[in-house]
Amino acid sequence: MADHAHHSIDYVELTVVDLQQAKRFYGEAFGWQFTDYGPGYAGIQDPAGTREVGGLALGGPAGPGGPLVLLYSADLDRTRSAVEAAGGEVVQGPYAFPGGRRFHFRDPGGNELGVWSES
């Protein structure tokens, strides 16, 4: 059974316009694995494969604003290359900030996420 921390972010859903394209992008860019729950939803597995940490939900196009999901990378430049190779668009950075470096990207469906690294 997975540990859950009281009042912590436990699960994040991204709305996508093309579920198969989103699974391909996140699988290629970050190595994510999914559990399919029919034609409109895929659960995102944690790196250890022990539980779900989010999902891809079929819906309308992504819009500006809203919460920004940040992913961690041990090698920011390599992750940036993987995002671009998988079809993502880097829209900001990489840039330095207190604590490290980060960049923002849009997935093929228009969702904006960020990736940060301590160096």
C-alpha cells in the first residue's frame, strides 16, 4: 500500500485532446507508463510502478493559466532534448532560479508544464 501525506498533492490530471498522442509524448520524453481505463482515461504510474500519481483525461483543448505542474530532472539538458525529440515545444528557458535551473514546455495538446533541476 502506498503512503499518502495529509494535505499533500497526491494526484495530478492533465486534460488532453488526443489520448494516444499524449501517451506517446510522455512515454518518449519521460519514460512514463500508463494504465488504460477505456478510451477516455489513462492513469500515470509512479516510477517504481507501485501506484498511480496522475492521469491523462480526454477533454477539450488546454487553455492558458491554471496550476503549473513541475517535474524534477537529474539532467535538465538531457530532459529538454527528450521533450523536444518527443514533439514538445520549449516555451521558456532553461533559466536559473534560486535553487537550480528550469524550463517550461508545451506538450502536443497545449498543456504547459515545467521541469527543474538542482544544477
